[in-house]
Amino acid sequence: MAKKHYEAIIIGAGSVGAPAAFWLAKAGVRTLVLDQKPSVGQGSNKTAIGGIRATHSDPAKIRLGLRSIEIFSTWKKEYGDEIEWYRGGYSFVAYREREERILKELLEIQHSYGLNIAWLDRDALLEVVPDLNRESLIGGTFSADDGNASPLLTIHAFYSHAQRLGVEFRFGETVTGIIVKGGRVQGVKTDKGEYGADVVINAAGPWARQVAQMVGLDVPVTPDSHEAAITEAVARFLDPMIVDIRPMPGSVNYYFYQHYTGQIVFCITPSPSIWGFDTRETSSFLPMVARRMVDVMPKLKNIRVRRTWRGLYPMTPDGSPIVGWSREVAGYLLAVGMCGQGFMLGPSLGELLARLVGNDLEPEDQEVLDHMSPYREFAGQEKLK
Ligand SMILES: Cc1cc2nc3c(=O)[nH]c(=O)nc-3n(C[C@H](O)[C@H](O)[C@H](O)COP(=O)(O)OP(=O)(O)OC[C@H]3O[C@@H](n4cnc5c(N)ncnc54)[C@H](O)[C@@H]3O)c2cc1C
């Protein structure tokens, strides 16, 4: 029997693949999405805590972040689904001169890209976040337009709309090879069959390197374990996501916010990094992060933690995603290496991928694509990872 043919096949129904499927379908592209897991968003997407910001230090992420915020914040009105979007803002707090200097230096580029972000001195910051520990507090940035949403509800919204628009999803099916002839993709092989395609998009998250190797490309994406937790729900007392970028023994930074439904959700960036695919949570995470959080917000000492989990950042050497066409294999598109920001970047990146496939780029897209090029040097380091 002749294999079924699609205009685009997406490998991975995650934070990137599901929105990409939706935007491709909107553009009229006949699309198949394949995922090894039993349902949508079961890779890294379900481990994300839901933070959404345009407050980055890299212009490409700022642009994508701004567009993603537009999509998240208007989704319910536009498409009708509750995704628990809450515009509480983000606040990077400074208790030492080092962090004050870093955060103030970044304001210049952030303002040049139109971000609504300001430096607030101690008293002004305490008006926004009254429960911060006042001792040694210098101030912090506040970007009122950032926010958060539910990764679970968001991916289901993209998935169900994509399906309604005709995208086929096949779950529990692992891609095992990519069919290439004469330097051009022809389709994919899975553990269950073969499908033809003009374009194959690698949106395989932490597994992206293996999926790139299927066409002989080496893409520097490495799984990096991070743990997170959620508390019981309490009445709202906290609006912004609080980010503390002071490195301490055992951790680089940590961040927490109060979700739409009242719970505090938080995670920490371990130091040194924990590389690999192991997603069993540890007993060291909670005591470490709890100490840091209670230090910054003493009121949290009475709240009870309900659940912890561990997930994978698909990390790149410079902390920026890898997005663009392969030069070696025509029709093979990379949308990988989302690091700690795939949930927030996914909606706008999915739209950009649809423009790439439709050969319909907008003038500003080129700057984003240059920054995220698979062929860049990978020499720099993003400051707000
Ligand atoms: C603790 C924690 C907190 C986080 N918090 C945030 C946050 O607040 N905000 C934010 O934006 N991001 C956050 N992230 C990061 C975010 O989760 C990731 O960047 C994002 O989910 C990556 O999206 P992705 O689509 O690239 O990968 P995924 O969502 O993992 O999707 C990839 C999919 O590809 C499938 N796949 C892989 N290989 C194959 C194959 N061979 N065949 C078939 N299917 C395959 C997988 O099963 C998977 O479903 C957090 C991550 C962690 C761990």
C-alpha cells in the first residue's frame, strides 16, 4: 500500500509541536504530528511551571516573548478556552549590588525592544510585592505585562483546535528514521509504519539530538534536569513571578509565583547542572529551595507543599533555541533546544515555523532566525536563562 503523504510531519506533540501544528493547519498545510508518548504534552511540557515573559536579554527571545504574550493573553477571547492566563508580571529582585548592576544593565536592550519594564527602588517594589523580606532589599525590576498560564490547559487548547482544523495526531508511535533521497526529506519511519512528507519538523525537545542524528546532523541539545513543586492553594497575596538570580551553593537561581488557582509553584536551577534523562525527583531539592524562598518571602514558611516533580530542559550551549532549515538536508526543519523557555516561546515560535514552511516570512523574522540559527557559533551566554 502506498504510504500516506503529508505536506508537513512534526516529530513531537510538545510545547513547540502542538502550537506549530495549530498554526500550520490555520495556514492550510496538511500536517501529521507523531509522538512516542500516549497523549499530548507528556514530554517536558507537563513539567513546566507556567511562567511566560518577554523579559529576556536576547532580542530574538524578546520578540518571540512579546508575540507569545499577545497570543496567551487573548486566547480565551479569541478561541474560547480557559488556559488560566494571569498577568501578574515578573520581578527580578536585588539584595546585593551585583544583581542590581546586572538587572539595570539589561534594561537598555529591554527598553530598546519596547518592553514594559522598570527598575523599582526598595519602597516602590514593596508596594508591588509587600511580602518580600525587607532586610538588605535594594529593589528590583518589574515587568507588568508578563504573566503565567497552565501548560496543561494551553497545550490541550492548541491540540484540540489543531485537530478540529484537520491535523492528524498519532500517539504511542516512535519515529525511528527519516527517509532522505537525493538530499531531500521524503518522509519518516516509525515503529508502526512509514509516512511521506515534503517537510519534517524536529520538535523532539530533550530527544532532539537523537532525532537530528537520524539525518546525520549533530545538534547540541542536552537534557538538563530541573525539579519543581506546587503547594496547597491559598488566597491571592502575590502577583508577579519572583526571580532571585543570586548564585548560592547548590543552586544558580530560583523562581516562584502564585498560580491563577492559588497554589505557589516554584523551581530551582541546580548547580552544578544535572545532565541526562533521569526524571526521578530527589530529596535534596525541597529543603534547598524552601530555605531560599522563605529567606526572600518569610510568609511562605507556613504553606504546605503538595507535590514535587522533575523534568528536563532541552539545553543548548548558549541558552538559546536552535531554529531553522537544515543546509544539508532539504525540507528538514529544526525547532529544538528551548532550554527553560519552551512553554512561553512555543505559541509564537509555532507561528514562525508556519511562516517558514509557507515561505511567508515577515521582515522582523530574519533577526530572530539569525540569533537562533543552527549554524551560529554557540559562543555567548544568555544572561537571563
Ligand atoms: C521544572 C521545569 C520548569 C519549567 N518551567 C518553565 C516555565 O515556567 N516556562 C517555560 O516557558 N518553560 C519552562 N520549562 C521548560 C519547558 O518545559 C521546555 O522548554 C519545553 O517544554 C520544551 O518544549 P519542546 O516542545 O521542545 O519539548 P517537549 O514538550 O518535551 O516535546 C517534545 C516531544 O517530542 C516527543 N518525541 C521525542 N522524540 C520522539 C521520537 N523519536 N518519536 C516520537 N516522538 C518523540 C516527546 O515524547 C515529547 O512529547 C520548565 C521545565 C522544567 C523541567
